[in-house]
Amino acid sequence: MSPTTIADRIRIESQILNYVREALLTAVNAPIEEHISEQWCERCRFLTESFERHVNRLFRIKWEVDDQTLLMDSDQTGLVEVLIQLESEQREMAFELREINSEARSLAPENVANLHAFRQRIQGFMERFDDMRLRECKLWLDAYEIDIGGEG
């Protein structure tokens, strides 16, 4: 498969993932009130499942590619180790997301305290997920010495 095709697949899946991420955060951050807690749970279940599905698609596309070979073309030292660490984190995050999705399926709307705890878990996961994605982006920018700032 050509690098352009893979890049297009990653770009499209990343865009979809971003929309689902925003929807999930919007749903999770909505007020949790007893009279609408069932709807809150339904939204979170649906969007958590969708988020997990798109994260897994994105990771599978990336794991199809031998990133280490791509990085060998770079003059930067140590990037392969960073990539290996990121891929390990991605696998851990995929596993954690599976657990979160399982937790979402078992949410009890009448237990508002657990809904708040679930909200905090999702928020914490998203912070770590976003951090991992930023570090991955920095890795590729460093690998190809791409300057997104600059003058002119």
C-alpha cells in the first residue's frame, strides 16, 4: 500500500475520531441530573463505543505500517525508541478504552455518584489520549524536521 494511501486513511480516520471525541466530551460534560440521568447514560454508552471503534481503526492503520523503517530515513537519533514507547502506550490505551466501554455499558442511571466518577475517568483518559497524540505528532515533525512555525 502506498504511503499516500495510508496517510489519507490516517487523516480521514483522525478527522472522524476528532468529531466523535468532541461529541463524547460534550455528552460527558453535560449536567448529570437524576431526571435525565438515563439519557446521559445512553449518550455516554453510544459515544464511548463509537470512540473506541474509531480509536481501534486508527491504531490498526498505524500498526499496519512499519514505522520503524520510516524513521530509519531520519537523521534524528532515539526516535525509534520513542515510537516503540508510543506504540506500547497506544496498546495500553486501547485496552483501557475497552474497560471504559465495558463500564459505560454497566452504568446505573440511579447511581449519580458513579456517573460523576465515570465522567472523571473519561476526562482523565482523554487528557492522556490527547497528550499521547501530541507526542506522536511531535515525533513525526522531529523525524522529518518539519517546522510548522517559522518566518515568512
